Amino acid sequence: QVQVVQSGGGLVQPGGSLTLSCAASGTVIRLAMGWYRLAPGDQRELVATLDSWDNANYADSVKGRFTVSRVNAKNSVYLQMNTLKPEDTAVYYCNAKNEYLGSEYWGQGTQVTVSS
């Protein structure tokens, strides 16, 4: 059973930075990894993803500010978030996906609040 554990997040002022971390365990298969977020009253949206070949995809709203990267070629990723804006406030979820089987797994979620 794949387990996804994420860490990081918290409160930051506008213009600040935060880093989220995520690790998926329980498989030797290289997973696609990514981040999604859910703000109150909104639908869950893609933030940034890496496929199993490490091709990155970003939401237009975070391009140039957020960077997703894989750690040591494993099923672990960082999300470096710079120049944060109040509209980035949301619960961020890590997602791990087996692209061959279509199965996917979610982290527990972490709150990111951007406020002065």
C-alpha cells in the first residue's frame, strides 16, 4: 500500500516563501508526483506536477513563482513557493500516481496561509 506523507506549510507574509515536502513509500515503481490545492469555496486545482519522466506542468497562476522538483530520483518531491500572494492561501495536497495502473494516492493536506 502506497502511503503519502507531506510536511511544511504555515503562515507567511505576502511576498514570502515556503517549501512543502512530500514522500511516497510502499512501492519501487517511479510515480508521477504533484501538488494540488483547495481553497474555501473553490474546487481543487492543480498547482504543479511531475510525471514519471520528470516533465513538469504548472498552473498559469504559479508559473515563475513555484518550482516542483524530485528529490534524489525517488518518490519524493519539493514544492518551492516564492513570491507568495494571498490568493495562494489554501490547503495543499500531495498526489502520487502510478501512471501505468492509474491508481493514485493523496497526502493528508497542509494549510498554507498568506497574510499580513
